[in-house]
Amino acid sequence: MADPATIGLLLLNTIPFITRALSPELLRTFSGFVDELLELSAAHAAAGLGKETIKELSARLRAYAQNPTKAPENHDLQKAFYGSFLCATDMIYQVRLSQLGVGIREVPCLVGLRNHILEGLRSASLTNLSLTENEKDYLVRKRKEIATELREYRSLSQPQLEQKLPVQPDTEVLTLLTSSARKRPSLEENSVLLVAHMVERSPWYADVSDEVKTIARNALLEIQIAFFAEAVKSDQRVQAILTNEILASINIDVKGLVSGLRTATEWIKKVESELRELKNLVEAKFKKHFQVIDDSFLKNQEKESLRPFLTISVGDWPFVVQSQGIERDLTEEVTGRILAPRTRAAFQIIRGEPGSGKTTLLRQIGAKLVEKGCWVLEARQGAKFNEFQDSVEKLTNAAEARLFILIDDIYRDEDRSILVEILSDPGHMLPVTIIATTPSHEDRTREIRENNYLDILPPVTPDKLSQSELERFRRIPEVAKLSERKFKSLTKSGRMLVVMLQLSNGKPLDQILLDVAHRLRENFPETYAVWDVICTFGRWNLPVPESLLEKILSKPGFGQRLRHGPATIGSEGLVFPSDYPFVQGWTSGHQVIAETAVRVEFAGSLQSNCQAALQSADPTDSEHALFIGRMFHCLSSIKTGDWELGNRLLKAAKWKEKVQNLAFLSPEAQADWALALWRLGEKDLAEKCLTSANPTSPRRASMVINLLATIGRFDEACRVAESWCESHPHDTFVRGAYLSLLGQRGSDEQVHLAIGKTQQWLSKLEHDEDTYVRGIYLGLVELAGSDPEFKQAIEETQRWLGDQDSDTNVRIVYLGVVGRERGGDQLEHAMKQTEQWLRKPEHANDAAVREAYVGLAAHLEDETQAEYAIALTEKWLREPEHDEESNVRVAYMSLLEKRGSAEQLAELISGTRDWLEGHPEAREVWTALIAMLIRQHQSPLSVEVTSAAIFHHPNDRNLAEHYLDLFASTDSAENISKMFAELLVRFPRDSVIALRHAKWLSEEEDAQASVKFDELIRKHPKYYDAYHAFGRHWLHSGNYEKARKQFELTLGLHRGHQRAHEGLAPAFHGLAGLANARGETEIAASFLKEAERDFKSAIHWAKVQQQPVAKFYASLSWFYLDQKHYEEALASFDLAILENPDHFRNHEGRGTALCHLKR
């Protein structure tokens, strides 16, 4: 068999040449080079290459080089070479930094590889190298640049990539390499010359020290082989081209090639003692929080039995390791991204809908990381994260390498969400990468504040199966038997869990669960009752504590039967144990199953199960108190609950005493209880809960503070916040939230006192690197501080920014404050300081600060300085690496419109139109350009650009209407009329344009509006938005009967149209007024009942569709006020305020209701 190491060396020597289109002269020179390389390979004692193999290899390499049209995978092969070269170069930088005394904690296998290189350098007497302090900073900066390149090189076009390859094919180079090969005794020694050439020619070595180049000449080849092997192992397209073009007809395949090269598994052996130390530490001190995922763990999972989940298996580690599902496309993408070299901590969120396969994807990534030589920990389900940072520091110290931590459902509860605060302000560098999952609606990643110690990676969403993933399903033998029509029907949802269940059963999920319910009802009635209860609460992701479940069912000891004999009672794969938030709880296993089971089988069970839970709860059991508190919390939810049921249960006389006992029993549950009680109208009880609450986490403390402020107990909210800050001097989350609250509602005295205390807090050495509180403090001083306080804050911030070169968060806030104040000296100082900062190489690609800088430039009085900012930004936007940037581009457009010449503006408009042709997805740039053209009164051009925007987004009706709204609200009526006329000629079938035209005519009270609505509806009789808009037109005109007709037609086409229900209500209200005027009081009363019903229908459908409901509650509240139903109005305003506390009209209406009630 051919020697894999030899083949690997041959590939590294030839890839830079064979993947390019070579001229005839270069082809001839290359042929001679290949002959010499093959001779060296054959001469090598360990090569094992026979004459036939040599002949075949020679023919294949020549043929591939000669082929002018390369396969698409050729680009991937070049990327594998370039990526391995970049990774190897980063390792060279690391080796040199290690010599300079810089501790670097990387992926363990890379630590092993680095240690191996350092040992080799010591044995080769290469340690006596001159050391300079400046070299450290330079190499650290170069590592950041190489990390950026590693993130971006995969998106390079082939011509761009070929320019970056460290070897460029020319006759001189090939002749030199060929000549060298004739003199060298082995392929390895000859490869040294290629390495030397790469080191001399590559820009990554252009300005490094001679010592770094020496290390590279000695070690680059060995390192690049390791990374190239990993690239081949993980990239199917690279494997395909190697197999088809190079390895075919040779007695070796890709798997054999990779196994013969020195991959991560070899280098991990160099640090096995550290892994043992890490495992011992986890076992001894952190077993409750983490488990180590390594080779031995994964091998054990190969032997574990698969756990049933309905008719498939649970997506746990045995499922992943035994390859029971399909590998997701995102697995390789995310793994590659998180393995990019970095010095800071990293956070990768996987967000998606229930059943999309988030947990399985997380574990597939974890398995890949182990395969690539990483050290992986998984957070256990019941892990407490209040000491997360301290735990990670101890574990990374033991590992002496970067840790990768997997966390499933990271924002599941308040205790886990403390990680938002920890990651917002780590305080120092932690060599850790967190990969976590969350349901999309619970995602709090945006709350993690930007800081100097954390890279927040772009979120990924596996919601829909890709075409390639569906094709993988199609290749499964059992699935392949299905007809194409049946397959499409069963995979239509695109959700991983639903698709797997439907394919395994050959029928829809609804039918699967109906069959399960029928089987349980007939054969296992007790388990049917259990499934009913846990699905009812499982749709809210709320497990049921075992002791309460047994009391609800009147089945003592049934938990033992569920645990030890699931097959005998029919619960296997249906009822699952849960250890959080209750020590022993039970759940349906997945929210999708619970939601679907409730819809198809248990739709009428909510009331009876909630009543049974409340009846059965032990008022002395803290777990029961927590469950009932969360049950009421869920019931009171405006979007997903049942407020009326929650209200009835809470106010039932027979449970009043029990409810009060439960509400005050568990300090952990009091925040849930307080929110639920407030939502359900028990204000006094909610206040008592809040004032006696003893929050134990920043998130819960903030929740208590905000609720106290919402209910009008502002001074009490301040007291809780101040008390928390005093007892938690290093907390930033509550401190920042408190300052924000004072900015909105604090008295002058409170604000000035807080400013003084915050100044003292920020001046302490341990808080010097804080960016979150500092940014909010600066905003508070701007909003409510005195002139001396403002001046002091600006001067302190200027000094601080001079010392904190890596900060961006405070810098952006500072630039915004200075821009709004428009102070001459401060403005000029800020501009010059920012220009200096942006000129530094490490900040050259920063877009966020540059955007703020461009916005600030618009306020400059000095024309010369403004012109300089324009020129600087224009140059930056023209650079290829910034071509995709849109936010800076929008800011630049605004600046040039205000400060540029007519000629510059014309050039900008032309250039932006050209740029949009290549970047049609940049919606914010389309919007900015259309708005600019309208302001410049370039009506014909604005029509043309709007047409282009609509053309590029034909299926996005909301976006099209946004563009139309833009020019329909900012120009003269005459110009707008002309614009619509032109657009209707260009897009005669576009219903969005026709509808917006009719709506504009209605806004202008043009008699032609009703004519245009009629025409539109005749052309598009199923277009329910047109009927709704026509109804709004008649409602505005006071024609309530015609409005009613159009809204009812809308609901006939779309019964869940929230806005149509909301429009129908005032139509009935208006009809009631007319009936009263005629003396028809009974008819008027029936109309008013219809109006109330439709307001409530709007709320219902908004909840069903998980849309905001505050505006509908507000509309209902004003209706109640008009009817003098003040108690109902007050309750409804409270619900509107809960969702939208900043809308002043809701508070005005609430005050009016309170006045009428004389409160």
C-alpha cells in the first residue's frame, strides 16, 4: 500500500501548482518538478511506492494540472491548503510568543503540537534568540489579524484566493524547486525549500523577526501537514476531489491518507496528563455541574442502549454517537467557526423553534470537537451557575488549555440566565468557548453587553431542514421506499423532530399522537391520565414535581412505577424524568409533543388540571409553591396563557388562604408569584410579595425592582436596588439597570447622589475596565446631570478611553453624547481622538466606532475637518474588505447629504445605485437612498430606485410597503401622485403598490380612494389586506355600516386577522351610537356586546399568533372608559402597561379610571 505520509507531502508540494490554470511553459516545467518529486518518493525507504503507483500518480497530477476547467471542489482544495497554512502560521506565532513568556491557552491538541515544536527547537539549539518586548505586542496583533482572515477566507472568490496563496506558480520558482529536488536525499528535505519560499514570499512573514522566520523554516511543514489532515478529514468536497482526481487507481483512499498523517489525535497525547487532571478535578469538585466529554465517554456511548422517544430515539449522546440521525449541515460550519484562533472567550448560540434539532446539533458539534482534539465539558441539567466564572477559572487552570462548554437550554430559568451578567462583564480573559442552545422566543443573547473579553459569534438557526439534509433522509432504506409525494408530505414542516417521527411512522404527527392517546386510553388509563397532566403543563416547558403529580392522580407511589417499570405501564418514550427545577419531576420530553397532544387530544384539560394542581398542592411544600407560582405565571402570560382562567382560580374563595400561604412560602418563587398576582389584578398581594422578596440573582433582583417601579412603588424599588448594590459591590447588571431607571423617573436629588456614587465606584481599580455601567453613567449624566457633572464625566471618559485602547462600547456612547451636545472643543477633541484610534491597524476594520465617528462628523463646524472625515470614510468604504459594510455606508450617505457638494452627492447617488446592484439584500441602504432622493426632490429617480428595491424583494410585502410609505409621507401630494402613477405603469399586477396608492388617496381624503379600493378588490378578490384597508377607509369616513361589511369580508378570508377584529369593534361601537341616537337602545346594546367581543377576539388571535397585544388591550380599555366600566378599564390598562410600560397614553387612561373610581 502507498505510504500516506509520502502522498500527503506530495500533495502539499503540488497543490499550489495543480489547482491553477498553468501556461504551456509552466506545464512543462511543472512536469519536470513532478518527476523529481516522484523519484524522491520512490527512493525513500519507507515510501513503499512501486513503479506502477509512481506512473499513475505522475499521470494524475499532470492531467489535473493540464485541465483548464477545474471542478468546483478545486476551490475547496485551495482553501484547505491556504487555511492550513494560516493555522500553521498562527502556531508559529504562538511558539514564538511562548518563547517570549506569553502564556497561550489554546485547543489542547494545539497545545500538544506547540509543546512538540518547542521541544524540537530546544533540541536544535534554537532557544538563544533575541527577545524584545515590542515583538510581543506585534505578534498578538498579528494573531488577531490571522483570526480575522481565518473567519473570512472561506468566502473569497477563486481569483481572490489565488492571489493570497503563499506560493505563486512561475518558471523561476519551479525551476529552483526542481533543481533542489535533484540534490536532496528525501522528499522531506526537499520540502524545506518550498517552506523557505513560502516564508520569504508570504505577507504573513513580511515584517516578523528573523527568529520567527527561523522557527517557521524548521517547523511550518510539520504543522501544516497536521492542519491539512484535519481539513481533509472534515471537508467532504475536498475528499471528493482528492478521491476523483488524485487518489483514484492508487492503492489508498482518503481515510487511509488521513489516518497516516499526524492528526489531532497524536498531538493530544502530548497533554494527556492535563486531561487526567481536568477529569479528576471535575469528578472531585464539579461533578454536579459538569461532565467531561472525551474519547472514552464517546466510546461508552457506543455501547449504551438507545432510549425510546415515541417511535424514535431520544436525541441524546448514544443517539448522536451511534449516528442514528443525520448530521446537520451546520455541524461543520459551526465547528470550524468556533475553532478559529482567538484570545478572548467566545459565545455561540444555537437558537430555534421547539423540535428543530438544537440539542442534537449541539452534541454533534461536541463530538466533532472531541474528534479534533478539544477538551469538552457539558453542563448538567440541574447545574447551578451562580459560581460559573470561578468554576471555569479553576478548570481552565487545571487544563492549561481552552475549554469548550456545551449548555443546553441556556436561558431556561433565572438561575441559568445569570450567565448573561457573567458574560457581559467577565473582568478578564477566560480561555473558554461556550456553545449553547435556546428556544428562539427565550433568546437573551442580545442582552449580553459588548465587552473587551468576549467574542459573540453570529447565531445559527437549524429551524428548517436543508435540501441536502432531506436528501440524506431520502437515502435511508426505509424512507427510500416512500413515494415522492408521500415523502414531501411528511417532510413539509421542515422541523427535525416532526420529520423524524413522521418518516418513522409514515403518517402525520397529529395522527401519531391520536393513536398514542387511543392506545393509552384503552390499555393504560392511569398512564393516559399522567400524560394528560404533563402535556398540559409541558406546553409551557413546566415539569410537574413527582409528589404533586401523585396527589393530582391520587396514586401514591406511581412515580416509582414510572421510573422502574415504564414498559409495563405504557409510559416508555412518553413520560420522562426531570431533575430541574424540582428534585424529582416528570415531563413529556419535548414541548412540541406537549403542544400537539394538547391540541389534538387534551384541548379541554387546562382548567381541570390547573384546578387539580391547586387543590392538591401542599401549602407547606416549597416545590409545590414554586410549581403553583409558575403555573399562575404561565396562565397570566398575555401571549401564551389564559388570563381569565388564572383570574378565576386565584379569586376562588375556597383557595384564597392556600394561595396566600403558597405565595409567601418559597423565596425562590416570590418573583414569579408577584408578577402573576400583579397581572391577575391582586395588586396588594403582589406588593407584599415584592416587598418581602429576597432575590438571590441579579436577574431576579432586577425583576423585583422593575415590578416595584411599575406598580408605583418607585422609592421602594430604589431602596431594593441600593441595598443590592451595597451587598454586591461588583455586580454591574443591577447597578446599570438602576441608573437607567433613575434616568427615566428619578428625582434631581436621587440622580445627583447616584452620579456621585457611580463616579466613586468607577474610580476603583477593580472597576476600571467596566464598560457597561460606565456607558449608562455617561448617558445619565447627559440626560439629568448638572453642567459641572457633565464636564467632569466627559473629561474622565476622554482620559479613560486614552488608556483603554480596545474598548468600543463606551467609545460609541461617548461619541453619541458629544455629538448631541455639539460642544466645539469637545467635538474636535473627540474627532481627533477617534481618528487616531481608527488609524491603528488593529482597529482598521472596526465598523461600529467608525459609524459613530461618521455620525459625529455631521456636527462639525470646521469644513476642513468635515471634508477630511468624508475623504477618510470614502477611502475606507472603497477597500475590498469593507465592501459588504452597510451601516457605515448609511452614515456616510447622511454625512455627505449634509456636508458634501452637489457633485459629491450626485456621485454618491450613482455609486450607491451601482453598489446596490451587487448587494440587493442591503435593505437599510435602499431605504436611506430612497429617503435621500425624496429629500433632494429627485422624484423620477426615487421612483426608479423604489421600483428596483421592490423588484429585488418581490416576496416581501412588508418591505415593499415600507418603501412606499417612505415616499408617500415625505413629498408633495403632486409628486407622490406622479410617483404612484409611474409605479403602477411599471408594476401593473403588483397588489402592494395598488393598495398603498388607495390608502394614500384615503389619507388625502380623495374621492377616488373608494374607486381604487373597488378596482383592487375586483382584481384580487382573495387579498384580505385590501378589504381590511377599505374597512379602515370607511371607518375613518364615519360610514360604520360599510366599514363593518369590509371587516367581515376580511374575516371571511382570514378569521385570525387581528386588525380586522380591532377595526370591527369601533364599527359596532359607532353603529351603537347611531342606534342610541334613534332611540333603539336594545339594538345599541347588542352592537356594544359585539364591539367588546371583537376587541377580545383581536387579543385572542394576537396571543395565538404570538404577536404584541398591548395596543389591543389599550383599545379595549378606552372602550370600557367610554362605557363607564372603570374597573374593567383599569384591569385592561394594567395588562397593556405590563407589555408596554413606556406608552404614556396607557398611564393617562389608567389615571382617568382611577379618578372615576376615586382612588
